Amino acid sequence: MKFTSGILVTLAALTPAALAAGKIKVEVRYTNEMVDVGNLDLFHNTWQKIYGQPGNQRSVLTDNTYGTSSGMCMSWADNPDRNVRVKINGQWGRVRGLGPHDSREALVQAVYKVLSLNADPTGYNVYTNCYGTTWQEGVPRWKGSHACGGPKATVSSKCMCSIGSAQCEFHSWGHMVPSSIKANLYRDGVLLADSLIIDFASNKVAKEGGCGTIGKIASAVAGLLPGPGSLFATGIDVFCS
């Protein structure tokens, strides 16, 4: 049964003075379905991707697929086992009373904050370029550092492989994220045209359950100021469904 939450978590109530001043309110919505994106670099492929696009001063529109890994003991011979598609669609412009890029900064900051708060608790270990995963295979003499297995490992003295003597060179974190996350701006309850949407798809959809963390996320962003204090209301309104 699909879980749907229609509960609005109000993170900060505007005072009459703030309402009179017409401060901007940021609202973020995200889906309950969680997608396993493996060890996708979330910051690089969302935040940095947006600011790296030509013309990002006004809008961005991207659609990219990345190969990622999600195994706890992936052999040196293994290819990435996830295909993760990330679509970013954002538009922003001059908003009365704001600086030239204030709306973009507020949208990006709000989306990435809520995305991170969803992803961080789902983190799991990913080890790649592993050797000694069969009894017939030896392990190399590492010239540099390696992640797990052996006395000089930087992450763990033992790997998460079925054979205890295995060693892996690289460690990263895998995550699950909402399949879609969107931010809008409101002024005095009026929806502005500026928005940012990030969609995630993967060849492994993990499960539903993203809405279960909304209480913790609400507490974490209750004091977040997404833009200049004289222009933006403190806190973000968050929905999940």
C-alpha cells in the first residue's frame, strides 16, 4: 500500500511584521519513494552541476545518466552495477526586492539541504577494486593507501567480503534519495515562477519510506535561512507524499 502524507510541517511561522514586509517563503516537497543511487556523488552531480551549466544565472535543464557502484565487496573486474539518471530543471529570474541571484541561491540551498538530510541516514559502505575475493586470487602490494584489509588499511582492517583475507582499494558511501524533490518560492502566499526540481531514477528502486524522516528533517531546517534575512523568512516548509 502506498503511503501518502498530506501533513504540512510548518518550520517557521511568519510574524505579522514579516508578512507585512513580504518576505519570501521557501517550500520543499519530496516523494516517499526512495531510489538507490549507489555511490553517486550527490554534491557534484546536483549543486556543482547546477552552477557549472552555461546560463545558470537564469535557468538549468540537464538530463544525465551515471554509472555507480553499490556493492560492499566489488572485485577489480566488476563494472558499475547501477545506472542512475539525474534530471535537473530549474528557472529563476529577477524577483522584486531581491538581488540578481538570491532566488537561485535560496532554491539550490533548500533543495540540497533537504536532499542531504534524506540521504545521510541511508548511507552504506561501498568498497571497490577488491582483490582476493576468491581463494585462487592473491592481493597486491599496494604502492599507496588502500581502504580495507590488512594492517595499513585506512578505513577498516577487514573488508566486507566473504573471504577474510580480501583487500579493497577504494571506499565510498552509497545512498538512497527521494525519486523527486522540488522547491518553490512564495511571497505572501502567492506562488512565484521560480522553482527547482531534481528527479532521480535508478535500475534499482529500493523502497518507500522517505516520509518517515520528515519530523527529523523539519527540526533540522527549522532555523535555516535560505537567503538574506531581510528578504527571506527563516525556515522551510516541507511536504512529503
